[in-house]
Amino acid sequence: MHVPKEACPFNLAPTSSTTAMLVMGDALAMAVLEARGFKQKDFAKYHPSGAIGRAMLLRVGEIMRSGERNAVANENLSVKEALLVMTKAKSGSLAVVNSRGKLTGVFTDGDFRRHMSTDENLLSRPLESVMTRNPICIREDALAVEALKIFNERNIDDLIVVNAKREPVGLVDSQDLPKLKIM
């Protein structure tokens, strides 16, 4: 590889030549990757503890908050009682379910603040009258990187995790993602 002139004003420091070598190295790596048929799943196989491998292997069910950390409430529960459920779970949102346990909505701190300014009786209202219907959710068997994509595209903070029956089984909080190193 020959570079006629470095970016250095004295033509001494290897500036342009090192960049050119980086480009050649990347091009060679991509050519070998293609020639060998290297696939996305191979990153996970050969780099299981690195960020790429972790993102390719980690499932939502492994990172979600569940049990006591997963706030779920019936749509007939009052807003006041729902806030206590959220507080106990240390969560900024809760999944709202019908009498069959199916997800019908989400109630968030933001929903509470928006309604608080216009509704004097908010605390006594049932969740179904103030919740956000048809919330964005993800399946527990989805890749964690898919949750990250949803957070980035939809500008939300919490993502409800559902099973095949559309029952809420967990919650992914965007604040948990940095410590999981999949960002």
C-alpha cells in the first residue's frame, strides 16, 4: 500500500497511510467473511461474551423484570391503588389486564401526570378510563437486541413482555439496558 503524502504537514507522522491500511484490513476481513459464508449467528458462536455475541444470544426473558418487579393490575383497579402497585414494584409503569389476565393497556407515570392536571378525581378513576390502550409489547422469546430497537424507534422507557397468550409476564425497563451491555 502506497500513500503519496501523509496528512501531517511534514509528511512524517503516519496519518493517511494508517487510515489506508485500516480500510484495506476492513475490506480484506469482509471479503474473507463473505468467502467463508460467515453469518450473523457465527458472531454469537465465536464471540459469546462480547457485545455482538451477547446481543445475538440474549433473550428478553433473560433480562426482563418479573415477579414482584413486574407491576400488573386489573383494569378495574383505581388509579390510587395502581400507583401503590407501581411503587411496590419500583416501576414507572404497569401492565393493565382484563378479567382473563390478557393485556389491555399500560399505565405510566407520564399518563398519571398528563391526567392529573385536568382531572380532580383521577385517583378514584378505574385504570381502564386512563390507561394507554394497545401498548407496545414484545414476546419473552424475542432477542434482547429487538427490545433495544423498539426503545430507539418508539421513544418509550418501558416495554411490556408478553407470552403467547398475550399475558404480561415481565417488563424491560430501558434504564436496565446499559448494565446489560447490549447497547
